[in-house]
Amino acid sequence: MEKVQENSEIESPFCIIKKESNTSYELTPNSNKSVQPVALLRLSVFTPVAPKEKGKRDFLIDASEELSSLEVARQEGYTDIKIQGAKLSMSTDFKTWIGVISAFSKYGYSSEKITLPFSEFARMCGLKPTDINGRARARLHDSLFNLSSVTLSFRGKNTKKSLVTHLVQRAMLNHETDQVEIVGDSSLWELYRYDHKVLLGLKALSELSRKEAAQSLYVYLESMPAGPLYISMKRFRERLALESQIKDQNAIIRRALADLVRIGYLDFTEYKKGREIMFVINSRSPKLQAIGRSAKK
């Protein structure tokens, strides 16, 4: 959803400024859309997670290139930026992260702490009212635990300062009052003011239920610039951060791309450039209205 307004002081992290017309428009999360910072979608923060991998603190990402444009990095001279934490799944953790973003979007960024009814937060995470039970509460608790484990480290060669913070500072689920309390870090609000954001369609994620590899590639492709793309099989493997043999990873990627074709999102061509497998992403249809097609050359 776009809402044009006069370009006064921008308080919302979801405002995009149009410099040529001195106006701005608002990216607004709702039941069909979620605003996501491009950097988190391009990096391997949310990936397919096998049952044996859950809870492992096994990812460490160099995010220097993606996050060096952040104001906090520019002002303090931070050039070495890393993200570390437990592997975050697409099936649960990403949906919970969508809920966190939606909650802060609705209840504002004037305070680091927000409180809202659990039932409302659960709906923001994609749960239906009939699915809200003890098991769902336990899953959301575990997912918030995983999100709070994600640490961002900022350092610089020519600065005496450094910063260590978390994606989620603190979260409390109170069963007695049926309330959720979430505490964020105000220094990360600027992450959502990053120049490039994605109004991510939740319909595709719903269509790809239980297909984490396809979900991961969908959010990755949605974070990329419009128009045709040229992406190697190696880059897709890096994005999914799988631990199986390369031939098995390639098979998973091809199945995931086929799922994106099936739901009407993707049209692509696969070809070989020497010994390297390449893909031309011919077109993407976030509204899932395209006639999906894959081809080999």
C-alpha cells in the first residue's frame, strides 16, 4: 500500500522518500503484505532448517557490504559488520519476525517496548484464531528465543567505538494477562529506514507452505532489483546455506524453483556457462498472476 504525503520529518521507518518530487510514500504491513529490509532477505539469515539443525548456533554472516550504508554505521565509522545466531527457519521464525515488524509498525517506534494482546500478535504471525493453542504459544516462545539469539556486531578500523546488539532485545509472553511484550533496540530502527525495502507478499509464502527452500528463494528474489536477473547455482546454494552434498543441494534448488513456477511467480531459463550452472530470471510476478515457465538451454 502506498500513501503519498508531504516530505516533512519522517518518523516511520517504512517511509520511502521520492527526492525528485519532494514527497514520500508509506510501505504499510497488513494481512497480505509485510515490509522487510532488503539486507535481511539477501543475506542467509532466514534459511531452510532441518530438524537436526534446530537450535544450532552455526551461522556467522559478514554483512559489511549490505549494512555499511546504515546511518549508525556511517556516523560511527563501522565497516566490519557481522550477524550471528541460531539458524532461523522460514516456516516459523520468519513468520514470527513478520509479526514483530507488524507489531512495531502498528504500535509505533516512540518507545523501545510495546505491549499487545497475544491473539493479535499471533494473527500478525500468520496464525488463525482456531490455531491459537498451547502448542502455538510454545512455538512462538521458541521462535522469539531464536530471534533474540541473533546478534549484530559493528566495528571499525578507525573508530574507538563498537556496538553489539540483538534483532530482538527481549520478549515476554504472559499467559495470565494474555499479553505479549516486545523490546527492540532503537539503534536498529534505522535498519528499517534503509533505502531499499520490500513490500513482501504473504500470499506466496502461504502457497509455499512447508516448502522452506522455495520460500527462501522467493524472499531472496523479491529483494533483488526489478528486471531480468542472472544468478548462478552457487549463489543460490550460498543463500540457502544447506549442509548436504552439492548435488543434493542443486536438486533442492531446482525443486524450489519449480515450486515458484507452479504458483505462477517465476519464469526462468537454466543454462551452463562453462562448468557453471546459471539461471536467467526472465520475470517475476509477486501477485502470482504470471504463467510460470522454466526452460533449459
